[in-house]
Amino acid sequence: MVTVAAVLAVSAATATAAVVPVPTPGTLVSTDPANHTPHARDGEARAFAQVGEVVFVGGSFTQIRQTASSPWVARAYLFAYHRSTGAISTTFLPVLDGAVNALVAGPGGTLIVGGAFKNVNGVARRNLVALDPATGATVASWVGRSDGGMIRDMVLHQNHLYLAGAFNWINGTAHSGLARLNATTGDVDPTFTVDATVGRHGTGSYAWAIDITPDGRTLVAGGNFQYVGGLSRNQLALISLTGTPSVIDWSSDKFVPPCAAPETFTHYVQDVRFGGDGSWFVVGTNGGAGWPAAYCDVLVRFETAARGANQLGTWVNYTGNDTITSVEVADNVIYLGGHFRWLNNPNASDAAGPGAVDRLGIAAVTPATGMPVNWNPGRRGGSSLPAGASNWGSQVPVLWRGSDGLYFGHNSDGMGNEYHGRLGVFPLAGGRGVVLRNPPTATTGHLYLSVGEGRLAKVPFNGTTLGAATTVSQPNYTQAGATWRVDDRIYWSHRVAGTPTGSRIDISMFNGGDIGVPWESSGYNDWFNPAQLTGAFYLDGRLYYTRSGANQLYYRYFEPDGNYLGATEFSLPTTGVTWSSVRGMAWVGGRIVHGGADGSLRSVPFDPTAAPAAVVNGTQSTVLSTGSSGLSWSTPSMFFSVQ
């Protein structure tokens, strides 16, 4: 599954409470790329920006064309096209002699360009320039330049332009890897003096990717550096931008150990992006073998407010040793691109292990758990690729949320089973929402308990007291084991021959009336044996459960949007409850209501954020029923519903 590398945010001195992110509704872009975007050839698209109705594309490509049948036109490194029609601009015609790595729509109607070039429009402009977005002419009054080192990334916040790259000088002033300019003039900001230094494995140091929180107070930087501001920060650092910029007391040892051969991967932090209000950020990496000691070939979430050394991810999604090269966060969804073939794949290397979800080079996951959602266009061109086009390659250097969708730049030509040479956009139009699903939040409703094949006892319950049971016939609820409620549906373990494990997870719609004809959970869950569960409930992206032969409370991530089950099992700290005797569970108003092998029904408070302290304390348990009324709570087939 998406594996959580750590449930806890750990400070330098003591462990703090667990971070348990709460899922939020999201909006996905369409899986069908827009048909009107032009195409590039050779190299790759690395950057996008938008000024008015014009989209600008930068990269290492050398030729472009309007359609698959149009002739190629020499236009190296930078061009523009109309956002809604795709028509290539015939007036924006800058001439650069090197690749463009970053683009920013600057103040005053400028386009700021960073990369690995020496001359622009026939005049020396090293690695950094401001252009007129209408013509591509150089803005002569803009003075920014990077002497002798390329610009790799740029972020604009208000009138501050932040730079990351392999430079040691900006505008003739010593700056290593990081700098800040006045975005209007290009002048160096002398108050920003935080340098990224000492490259890994004897290479020159550089910052590769940066991002800024929406409030402009914090910068995250990734690269091959080992020090930032003179402090040990291996590949990843947080910098406070309030007052005089300074390095924050935040570091992780998960980027210190090597992944694969260091001569191949001098760094493996490939992209960084803050999410939501800036309270968390995600990091995409490459690196090959080396996990779990190091975060190699993963997408990992960290908490911005955490402090101290040895920071661990809130969750980690392993690809199984495949590269992630770009990330973007938009509309409560995390998008990632690269050369990966699977997500939720911690159990195999260079192959699909138990739980692996196939995602060819592009994917979307939820911020709360990192689990994939049901969005899978794939980096493939199918039969639509013209002669000479490549189906997929090693890089998706950029994912960028523009005004009308998610733009992608890659070093191949296939996306969504269509031809999209080096670039394209997944439009917002035709997308869909990711619905927030959880169990009922009310404390008054009914407990349902299996009392025979296709028969359920319906017992009124107000959180503390049980009412008189009635029996209802539910002929579609068969061979049922552990059952859990999620919004308008129920899931249950179903024993069935012919499956790899002898059981499967069935799903049915349920709003208190008839349980509908079930359908089987996604084939991605065939590796899992749900018949071992003795009780289960779902809450905030996690499936909590007990299983036969074990005296623990466990959880895995579970994503209802696609019904994907996490591939890693976690146990929680508890006291005073014999979990091996649990038979059936439900979450009701902040408490675990659970049956027992002795036929009794109990309730106990549950707080997953209390870890590493006990999330359940059995001394606070309450007996709701001893089973003496003739109804035995000794079956795993139990769930709660309002209706």
C-alpha cells in the first residue's frame, strides 16, 4: 500500500502527538488531455507560465509544430501559444542559445526566464532574463543574471523572486544555490544570505527545486547540498522568510543514506511542493534501491510546523524503485509524474508487489494518506503516435496547475492514449470531484448484527443504550465477515472460492433499506485476505481492524475513491483491551463499539492522535450488553448506521 514511513512527527527531544490528516474533498482534472495543444520535438518541456490568454513553454526542445500533420518548425527552448485555441504565437520570437528550466509571469507584464543559456536575442544574458511577453524582446532595464551557473527553479511571491540553481554568483554578488531578487528590477535582495553548499559525493552544490507557502513565510528547498546557511541539511531544508531569512530547525536523516550508486544519483530530491494552506509539503524522489533506510523513489509528506532533527514522513508512497520527477498540489489533490509504473508498492523492487496499483508515469493521490485515487490517464500514446514519436520516457520535468488545467511537460510523446509531443494539458473541464466519505457522525442510529445467512438484527442505539432488536432480511448480505460502513455504502469480507486468498472485499450501497447487490472490490485487493479480520471500521482514510490470532489494533490506509487498500500494516499503542477476543467493530461518536467472543458488547474511547501514548485505554471501557438478552455480539459481521 502506500506505506506510512512514520505515523509520528518526532522532535529533537520528545515525540509529539501523531499527525493524522483528515481527508478533504478534492477536484480532479480530466483524464483526457486537450486536443488543441501544439507539439515539441527532441529534448523535453520543463516549464510553463501564463500571461493573459498566452501560455509560454520552456525546455530543451529544438522544434515545434501545430498538429501531428504539420511540418516541424525550428523554435528552440521557448515558445508561446494561445491558451484556448492552441495557435502558436508568430510574434513572440525570442532567440536563446540554451535550455529554459523555469518561467515566471513577472510584475509589470514581464516574462522572467531562467535556465542554462548565455545569450538572449544576440546579447549576453547569462541564465536569467526578463522578456516582453508580446514580442520576446529583452527588457533591458531588468538587471538579473546568474554568472556562471544555471537557474533550475524560480518562485514568485509578491515582489520577491526566489531562485534555485547551480550558481555561485547572482548579479556579481556571491550567492550559492539560493537567492532572492526584486522581481520588478532584477536587483539582488541583500537581506537574503542563505546559501546551499557542499555538494554530495564530491559534486558541486546546487538547489534543484523550491516552493513557498501561500503566506510567504516559509521556503522549502531540495537539491544535492549538504549544508544550508552553514547548518547540516542533507538535500532538504526549510527556511524562514519572516524578518531576516534564516534556516529553520527542521531536518530529516532520510536523505542522508545513499540510494543506488551515488555516481548515478548525486541527489534524489527531485521536486517539492507545499499543499493547502502551507501546513504540509510533499517531496518526490528518485534514487533506486535504498529504502526504507532512505526515501528513495517515493512520494513523501512532511509537516511544516514540525521542529527538530530526524523528521519522518507523515506518510510515504513507494513506487517499488521507479522515479518520481515532478509534483504539483492543486484543488486538494497531489499530482505526480515520472518514470514510475506503480504506486502503493513497498513490497517489491522493479516489479508489482502485493497491493501495487498500476499508474504509468502520472498519477493523483490524496493529501491525507497519499493513497491513489481513481485517476489514471497513463503516459502512453497507443495507436495514435505518429512515426518517430516515443511512447514514454524517463522524465516528466514539470506538472503545473494553470488557469484551465494541469499542464505537463515530458521527454516523450504519449499521454492518455493520445499523441502529445513533449507537452499538453489535462483540462479542468471534464474533471470530477473526489467525494469525502466517512462513517456516520451521529451517535443515534442502529447497530446491525448478523444473526444468520442473509439476516440482520437491527438494534436501536444512542451511543450508550441499546433498544429492542428487530430482524430484517438482507439476502444480498451473504458469507459476510468483518463489515465496515463508509458514507452510503458498506464493505464486508466475503468468503468465496476461486479467489487467490479464498475471500474478497464486497461493496454494496446501503442507506438503511435493502443492501443492494454487491460488487467486488477492485482487483488491486486480490492479494489481501479479509477473511482474517475479526472486526473492522473505517475513519479518515484508515481501515482499523483486528485479525485472528493477534492481540493488536491495526490499520491500513483505505481509499474509497477507487477502493484501494494500503499495502502496509500498522499497529497502534493501546492498553487494557484484549483485541484477540474482539468480534465486530464500529466507530460511533469517537468511541469503538465492539463485540466480544463472550457475546458481550463494549464501548471504549478512541483517539488516534494520542500516539505514541495509548490511543485506547481499556480502563475507560463500558459494558453495553452482556449478551444475556439472547442476542450474542460474538460475530465480526457488525456495523453502525443512522437509518
